[in-house]
Amino acid sequence: MTVHTTALPAGAREILPDDTGLGSFAACALEGSPRSAGRARRFTEATLRDWALPAVSGDMELIVTELVANAVRHGLGPSAGPPTGYPVWLGLFRYPGAVVCAVADPSPEPPRPRAAGCLDTGGRGLALVGAVSDEWSWDVSPVRGKTVWATLSLPGSGEAAP
């Protein structure tokens, strides 16, 4: 796990609180393997525990799992070959009334929600993210690829997430 500071995606700036309210930031570099979602989930649980936010841990772990799994499956793609280095990044941002996760991958292709049938084994990830989070979106990253992000309001904040 690595800590790295970076700016939020451009589209997120219009919806998220100003960075002056940013209380904490943590990031994790992921190798882009099938194990990445589990590592991201453990990183999220540990970070939210350190931030004394266990009430949002379960929902945020679900969101992170789905976004990282999508980044590995679709952001890297089978034609990319085995990943090298750390092609997927997870960032967690703590604001006074919300926690935001952002997952970056090297593909500029937008996330595509699908309508999954009852027998389908996939295609529900973004629907789950939409159902659990206050809001989610994506933007092309300034350097390469894209960043998909989601927000969760903190209990007792008295306001919906941005």
C-alpha cells in the first residue's frame, strides 16, 4: 500500500466540497490482478477504522470492491496483457460530511451500466454502486485513463453528500 496525493478529477470538482474542507486522504496502488478488489477492501476497512468511521465501512467496502473489480476487468482489459507496475489506484477522501472513493485505471472508456438478467453472473456492479452511494460519476484523468468516484454521507452530518 502506498500513500499518494493527487487532484480530484475535473468533473468531481463541480459536485464535491472544496478541498479546503478535506480532512484526510489515503491512497492505495493496486497491481490490477484478481486479488486487487480484496486488497482494496482491506485497505478501505483499515482506513475508515483509523478515521473512526466504522458506520460507513460496509457500504464503502462494497463500493470500492465493485469499482476496483470493474477497473481490473474493464479498465485493463484482456488485450492489455498482464499488468505491470500499479495500473489501478484507489483514493479515499474524508470531508466533514462525506467520504469519497475514487478509482483510477488506464482506460479512457466510460463505465457502462448494464441491465443484468436474473441468471447473469455479472453486470450489477454499477447498479449496486448507484444504490448504495449518494452519487457516483466518472471523468477522464488529466494524465491518462479515467477516474470513477462515489460519495457516501457520514451519519449525523445532517446533510446529503455533495
